[in-house]
Amino acid sequence: MAAERPRTPPTRGWGRVGPGRLRGRLGTVRVRTTVAAVVVAGLAMTVGALVLVAVLRDTLTREVATAARVRAEDVASLLATDPSGRGSLAVDDPEEWIIQVLDQGGRVVRASANAEGLGPLARLRPGESAEIEVKPGGPVEEGGQYLAVATPADPPPGSRTTGTPAVGGATGTPAVGTSVGGGTVLVARSTEIVTEAAGAVGGLLAIGVPLLLVVVAGTTWFVVGRALAPVEAIRAEVDAISATALHRRVPDPPADDEIGRLARTMNRMLERLERAQARQRRLVSDASHELRSPVAAIRQHAEVALAHPGRTSAAELAETVLAEDLRLQRLAEDLLLLTRADEHTLALRRRPVDLDDLVFDEARRLRAVSGLRVDTSLVSAGRVDGDAAGLRRVLRNLGDNAARHAEGRVAFSVAERDGVVLLEVDDDGPGVPEADRERVFERFVRLDDARARDGGGSGLGLAIVAELVAAHGGTVAIGTSPAGGTRVGVSLPASPTRPAEAPSSGGAEG
């Protein structure tokens, strides 16, 4: 028997996180935002630090050049009045200043004490400047980088130049100064102060920029986390909501920002889903209840026919089954139409339809099947763009509803006003209470009085009317008729084509 392989103990923490989940955690909005903020801030700070150091170095270098230029002009002026010039070549700090006086051949004829024995520091024409390196040893104990400036040794009176000279010469920077014939005064000043200042600022920036980036990263992480906390709460709540818990709502942040508006939008969506689910459940329950009646009737008659063959004939049984089957067919068609309306898939074949002609057809049908007085004296021409079959269905449902509740009279009226065709169907029945005038357009809604008077209505007639009218761009409302019964008013957009005149015979009351 093969030996059992040892089981590897489960790891904890990050050890159980696979590459995919690790990438998922590192790819969150919080991480990406923090990284982006650090990268952008780091680039901006780095560029700013480099520019700052460069500008500081350039500014200090210009100041050093200016000081050297001024000192050189002072030496030249003193040499003009005191040819010996011993006092003018004295320097306060031997490590900072070096002065040389050159003749026209470029030979050193005078120099400060710390430059005795040195050759020319640089070959510069008057007005030029250059950065030079002085080797340590000899008169200059500590060497280093210097900025040398040349000026004429015999400037005419009043020719002293002021301003900020540009550094140039050997280093390639633009030369500055004034060129005058004669000897040359060469003054070099140490640039150690420039190097030290730039190094000190650079060091501070090298420490400060990373610290600032840490602050930026921490602040961004905290702020984004606080901002996304409601999103995580919303996600967790939505993930916990199922079809049986649509009453739950996501947390609603108090702030009126994008996240707050998202939460309120999702709550409104959940409310709509809850209403739709409740309506669907009610529809299924009511449809099941309605289907039980014809099925039970068919079963009852079939059982009687089997148990007592002599009490009923095949023709009577067939008549009962046919009637209940037609009732089932009408209910199925009604439910199918409402389902298409819910899905916005009603296929309407729009064309100009004379609504008054459909009204006269419905009036003739009602006179034939109900025995009621049907008044069409107020029907005038009215043309709409719509589906003839759908509009005929609207009129039939309204006619049946009025005939079902009327005491003895039903009235139709059609009129066109201000681009709208108004259809009204009145009866002289008990009317609809004002509190129920919106509810009667809901599905499977039948008022108590209607149930007492009707044994076969399904409660879908007015709901179908409302859906078909809405599909035609119209509205429907219930009011009170002049006879005290119910008035159902339908408003439809008029067709741009001119309607035909209604026949004069249609106004007679049957």
C-alpha cells in the first residue's frame, strides 16, 4: 500500500492569497489612486527640486560674478590713480579672492599676496568671465573652483560698469563686461559658497521630497478610503439582497455627492424592483385564481356527465366546455397583451383611423347584445394615428364595462379640440367612488359592486385600456357622467390628416 502523502498545513494571511487575488487587491481603486497621486506628486516635486537647485546655483553664480566684476573695476580705478597699486591688490580672505594684473601680452605684472608666483589664472579678454579650477599648494593653500572676471586695467573716468554680468569664457557661458584697450585686471572669487548652498538645499530636498511623498500617500490613502467606505457598504448590502429581500435598502450617505446620488438611485431602483415583484406576484396569484374558475367548471360538468350520464347530454357538455374555453382564451390573450405592454413590445400598426367609425361599430354591437339605449348623438369626426385593432379593443372594453354597470343607458361622444381627440363613454350606473378611480386601472381589480353584478369579468378590461391608450400616446381618466354614473375619458393625439365628416345617421339613439 502506498504511503500517504503528508498534508501541507494551511497558511494564513498573505500566504493563502493567490496571484490573481493579490493582483485584485493591488488593483483596487484605493491603491491605484494612491499610486497615481504619489507618482504625479513625485514627478512634480522632483522636477521642482531640480529647477530650484538650478535657479539657486545660477543666481548665486551671478552674484559671485557681480561681486568679482565690481572688485575688478575698483582695482582698475585705483591703478589708474596709483600706478604702484599695492594697496588695491590686498585681499581680506586669501581663500576667497585672487587678483592679478596682466599687461597687453598676457604676463602677470602685479598680483595679490596669495597669488605671488602664479601664472595667469585664465586667458580672458576684458569683459569676459569663466569658471576656473585652482590647484591646491603654493601661495593658495586650498584650491577649488573659482569664477574669474576680466576688466580693462585703464578704464576711462566714468566708464565703470554695473549690473549683473553673465558667466562665460572657458565654460561656454556668455561673456559680459566692457572691452577697453590696455592691460587687464583679473579677479577670481571662490564659488565654494555656491556649491555649499546648492548642496545644502539639494540635501534638504532629498530628505523633504520623500517625506512629502509619504504624507501625500498617507493622505490620499485615508481620504480615498473614507470616500469609498460608503461604496463598500453599498456593495455589501447589494450583495446580500436577494429576490426574497427586496425590501432592504442600501445605506444612504448624508452628503449630496456622486456616491450619495448613487445610493439614492439604487434605492429607487430597489423600490421599483420591489413594486414590480409585488405586482408580478399579485398578477400570478390573481391569474391563478381566475384560471381556477373555468377549469373547475369544466371539471364539474365532466364529473357530472361521467357519474350521471342521463342528466346531461354531449351537446350541453360541449357547450359548457366551449364557453369556459373561450373564457380561458380571452384571459390568456389579455395576459399576453399586458405582458407585451410591460416589456414595451406591443406591435402597433399605425395608420390614420377614423375613431368615430369605430365608435359607431361598437354602438351597434352593444345595441345588439345588451338591449340598452346607446346614444351616439355627440359623436363627431375624429381621426387619430393608431392601430385599428388596438383602438377597437379599447372601445369594446369600455363599452362592455359601461354596459355591465349601466341601468339602462350608455352614451358615446367624440370631439376634436386643440389637436386632441376626446372620447367619452358614459353610463347611468352607480359610478366609481373617487378613492377608487385610479385603482380600477390596476390588474384584476374589481370593486365589490362590480363583483356582485358580474360573474364573468376578469378585472383586466380597464387595465388593458390604460396600456393601449398609453401606447398610443394618450391618457385615460375616470369621472362622473351627467347621469350620475361613470364617465371614462380618453385623450388621443389627433392625426395631421383631415378626418372625414361623420355620417348624420350616426347621431340617432337606439
